[in-house]
Amino acid sequence: MGKKSGRTKMKRISAPKSWDIARKEARFITKPSPGGHSVEKSYSLAVVLRDLLGMVATQKEVMQVLTARQVLVDGVPRHDPGFPVGLFDVVSIPKEGKAFRLVPSPDGLVPVDIVSTEAGVKLCRVRSKVKVSGGHIQYGFHDGRSMLDDKLEASCGDSVVMRVPAQSVVDSVKLEKGSTGLVVSGDRAGQVGRIISVKKGTSTREKMVALSLPSGETELPERLIFAVGTDKPAMEVQAKS
């Protein structure tokens, strides 16, 4: 009989370039399962635990800790080694008293230690906003989650500080002049700066955002900028140097 499910492994050498992993250490690596993040913009949970954090040494150990429900992603126990973990997702191990958030860097997504008080909140970027049955407003976010909220005043490109796993909005951040923006991809990934202006897009040009970064002023497409706070980032969003 033919195999109905997709492949759960892929070769390390052909893994996305954004993955910060050793390419020739072994032949295969766990592929992210379908979920809220694409393969190019996420790691599988097994890769996070073994290759990025070094908390386990083998795939067998990965399965042991996941089966024991010792690993939470955004506050929810996950048992699938291929569960996709992407931008600003929080991986916590309560038994060890540790929590990590994936943040952007020029080398791709990297984990940073966070304090326990930040483990229950995350930044989510508004990807879609539509009116659904009953006249309610449904928001879609960068990590695949969605929610109905008629009181939230946010537009596509704005961000919210969300409490997880309860999925309740604590605060919102506008993508506008004066806000703090984070570059999430490219050579300047991980840099935080003040937004100077936001230029509307046209039929032939993307919406652009001008920022003042440590490396100088620059203008980048809006899809590469994540609003992370007003006067300063609402939480830890940068890799430690």
C-alpha cells in the first residue's frame, strides 16, 4: 500500500537556509508538521529542544520528554516532535523552571531566555481582519491563530500583546510613526529602531516603513517589520550578544 501521510524527516543539507543548525552532523532532521508557521519560518519542536537548546541529545529523549507532557509551547503541552515553533513562540519546561522565546537574528530564529512573567504572553502580528457571520470581526495572526473580538481596534500590520494560552489581548501596538519596530528578516534582522514613517503601497510597490536603526536609517517593506512597542519593546525581542 502507498503511504498516505507526508514525510516527517528531511535531509539536513536541504533544510531552509534560515535554520541555525549543523548541516553535516547527521543526515536527517525532523521536519516541521503543517501548522501555524511555514517550514521556512519555523523549526520543529524536536530541533528546538535538541539542536538549539541542547536540552536533549537524541530523538528518543525528545519523545520521552514530549510524551511526559513536560514541554509547553505558548502554554500548551505538545507531544508532536514536528510541531512548528516560529517567531515569538514561547517554549517552556516548567519542571526545569526555564522558558525561551524565538526571536529573529541574521542567522535565523534563535532562542533567548525569558523571565517566568513573560512566559504567559507573546506578541502577535495582525495578518488579516474580516467581518464574519453575525457582523463580528475576526482577526488572523502571524502564528496561525485567530480570534473574534469586536472591541479590538487594530489593522493589518499592527501587533497585539496576547496572553496565552487563554488567548486574550492585553495591549495593542500600532504600526505607525513613533512606534518601535523590529526587523524580522534579512541582514538587519533582530535590529530594533524607531519608526520614522509608514508609506502606503500602490499597485506596483509594497507598503514601506522607514526606520532609524543602530546601523542607520533605512526603508524596508512592511512585511519585514514587526511593531513591538510604543516607546520601547513590550518584552524581550532581541538575541543577546
